[in-house]
Amino acid sequence: MTTKTTVAIDQEIRKKLKKLASVLDISQGEVIKQALNIFEKSLLSQIGEKRQLIKKSFAEEIDINKILKEATQKVWARDPECKEIQEKLQIGPETIDDFIISYWNSGLG
């Protein structure tokens, strides 16, 4: 849907707009549309980069692996059976199905 509108621009911008429309053989509206699309992509890219930097700096401050290891040690201290099962799962060459049948009372073996 096309809508006509009035926008106040200075002479220099008006000349550039007319020149680009002429060179590209498109309407002035199309020049504005394409320019806005390029600007929008650029702006969204900049915002994304800033978010990544914030996430990266936040992640650097928090050592997630250290937190997970500490939590695991606390759980294992309270539940040695859980520790035994998890360690077997981590180092055992068998499949989870074999493990369940071998170590848990599943009624299947």
C-alpha cells in the first residue's frame, strides 16, 4: 500500500535523493525504502554486537564450570549412591539401557 506523505529535508539531502533515484532508475520512495533497510540492518547488527559483548563479559566474570563442579561435589557429598551411579555413567562403555538393566532394579534382568 502506497501512502503519500510530506517530509522536511534540506536541499543537500533532496539533491542526493533525486540523484540516486535518477542513477538507479527507481523512485525517490524506493531510494528511501532501500536506505532505511540498510540502516535498519546496520543498527540491528550493532545492537547484536553490543549484546554479545555484554554476554561475553558477564560469562567471563562467572566461571560456570567451577559452579557446576562445586554443586556436583555438594550433591555427591549428600548422596554417595548418586555419585557412584553418575561416575559409572560417565566412564562406562556400556549403553544407558545396559546400565539400567545391570545396576538398577528395573525388573528386566
